[in-house]
Amino acid sequence: MSVIALDEAKTYLRVDSADDNALITTLISVAEDCVEKETRRTLLTQTCELIYDEAGASIEIVKSPLQEVTKIEVLDDAGVKTIVDDEIYDVDISGIRGRVQLRDGCSWPDHRGFASFIITVKAGYGDTGAAVPAALKQAALIALAVLYENRGEMDEAKISKAISGLCRPYKIFRL
């Protein structure tokens, strides 16, 4: 599933024939990836596993926007996975980045200290392009146009410059 439908992309690019359908479909995916990289956000809902070496009382989830934490698993010294009881932590999805907060008086299970925490999350704005903010969808269309008009040369700086203004309010900065 894509944020931009093929027909919508062809209308935006002013392409009438089906000759470039395969190319445009590929470029839609690349354009959407460009917006995700520019903003450090996930556009459409996806489930992924995040691996952390250690966990303090609070774990920042790097996939945004966070919809939910499906499960947390911990690996012990013997490499055995255990599912962490969701009664010992809370999940906050309200911020720019979501986080998992250990409840008072609780502690994480014993773990090996290296790639110990496997957190399965659902992140993204929603299941369809309609759930994605209009500015990010427009940024993807602009990236698509730049890619289509400059076939054969991938100039990331040119794409970033073209979409940065629309993406800026959604961009997650690393400190």
C-alpha cells in the first residue's frame, strides 16, 4: 500500500499513457521513502521490531508516530526470550516520540545487556494515504516529480531541498 495511488501520481505528473506505470509505481515508493527519511517518521502503519541493548526506567521509541507497543521481549544470558508482563510498564504515544515507562516499584527482568530488549511496535499515521498529513503527502508528490523529471540521476540534495519546507514541521531532530 502506498500513500500515493498510481492514478493520483499520473495526474500530478501529467502522464496520460500506461507506458511508465511500472516506473512511476517504483518512484512512488522511493519518493515516500525520501519523505520518511527527511522527517524520521513512518507514513503508513507498519509493525516492526526495535532492539535495544539496555533499558532504563524510560525507553524512547524511535519509530514515530507510535500507535502501540505490541510486546516487549527480553533475552537472558542464555539467549532465552521472555515476554515482559505489560503490567509493569506504561506506554505513552502522545509525544513526538513514544516511550515506554517502567511503573514505580517494578524492574525489568534479568537480561544479557547486549541486544536484550526486543520491542514490537506499530507506527505510522494510519493504514491509508488519507491518514497521512496533507503536507507530507504533497512532499511525496513533489519528490516523485523530481525523481520522474530527473530519471537516471538520483540527487538526494535536490529532493531534500524541494521537500524540506513541507517536511520541516514534522521533522524529528536528533539531539
